Amino acid sequence: MLRLDELEENEVLEVVAQTTTRLPFLDGQVPVLYLSDSRPYIPVFEVCHTLGIRPDLHIRRWRRLALWATARKLPFQTEKRGKRLVWCLLISQVPFLSGLFDWELVAPEWRLQLRRATEAQVKLADQAYQQMQREYKTMRQALFTFMSTFDDIDSLLTGYAERFGSRLDSGSATVLTELCDRGRSLFAQATSHARKMLQAQVELPVVDLFRIGADNQVIDTFSLPLLPIVPEEDRERFFAFMGLLTAWREEITAFWNERRLWPDSGE
């Protein structure tokens, strides 16, 4: 019997289309259900039928695993029985099922495909991890560069307002004070956000890695984050601050140029 919480969940998750697709890394065709947010879900029992393993036994066991946290019961249109609620997984998670059952239960040709699929998944996972590492290191370098370059910006801008205020007319002095105050506020917010991002990176779990030479001897050891993830929201916020600071810098540069002042030269 369908539980109330499952019923409420399915009222939110509307299936807007049902078609077929190829199993990731495999040759079999299975139904796919698209939700209103365009996410594709695969009925798990259809994956089991394609592989020739019993859905009832395997789904009962898989439901106790962490993988099932993203599983959903969705209305599936059958050929003879109309719509019925079935367990579905996001298509991106279906490949993980290949490591959760005995391959001896499937035909030899499927075992070969599963082996090739596993090798392809490992290769893609390695490529994804390497890309994550590159993005992580690039972001970390950008944060450190920003922090070190503008370490004394607050005192510098305060000095500008004090140093040039008496040499400008009252209107220009007011504009300079406003520009310096706005710049200090932007730099303070950006610095606070950069520190938060760096602290989050420090708290990531780290693993020790070894580089092995041709003679199977360890030639290097180093540590890397287990999951070098930089949240997209934090990344976008940091670069939004960089955009605001770039616009502010252009504005204050125009201010100096219009008045023929060059503060960096001491004049």
C-alpha cells in the first residue's frame, strides 16, 4: 500500500513525459520518465528486467543503501495495467547499480558489457575528479591572490580621503569620500567572503596519495582534498564581487584622471 508521505511526494513530482532511452554505458533500451524540471528518471524494475535479474529481491535490498536517497516513486504508464507507481532513479545514478548485484546472475554477453561499462565509468570519474582538482586549485589561487594583493586596501583608501580631501573643492572632496567609503565596503565584503571560502576548503577531508614509478617504488607523496568541491553559489558570489570592484576601480580611476591626480605616484 502507498504511504501518505509517498502520495504527497508524487503530487509534487509531476511526470510530464514518458519515452525510452539507452541505458548508460549499455545497449539495453528502457523507459525514461521526465519530471517538470526536465530531470530524467529510469524505472528500476525495467533495468532489472533488461539485465535478467529479479527486481523484487534486488530493489528490496537496494532500498537500504545510501544510493536510494534520491530514488522516487513515480507513475509509470504500463502497456496493459495502466499507470502504477514504481521506484525510479535518476539516470545519472543508474550506472551505480552495476556494482550492487552478482554478475553471475546475468548472461555472459551482459557480463562483458558490465565490465566495459565499469571501465568507462572509472575513466569518466577520473576525468571528472581531475577537472574538479583544476577548478579547485584555480579558485584557491584566485582567493589567495585577492587576499594578498589587497591586504592593506582599507588603510590605503582611508589615506586617499585624508590626503587629497584638502586639495579638492568641497564637491570633489565629497565624491572622493563616497568613492573611498564604497570601495572599503566592497573590499570588506569580498574579503569576508574569500575568507569564508578558504576556511571551507581547509575543512575539506584530505587523502594522502602516492606516485609510483616504473619499478613500483614510491617516488612522491602528496595530499589532496577527497572531494575538491567549490560550491557554485560561493564561486558566483566571489566573481560578482570582482565585477563590482572592477566597476568601482574604473570609476575612481576616472575621478583621478578628470582632476589630473595620480595618487600612486605621490602627486
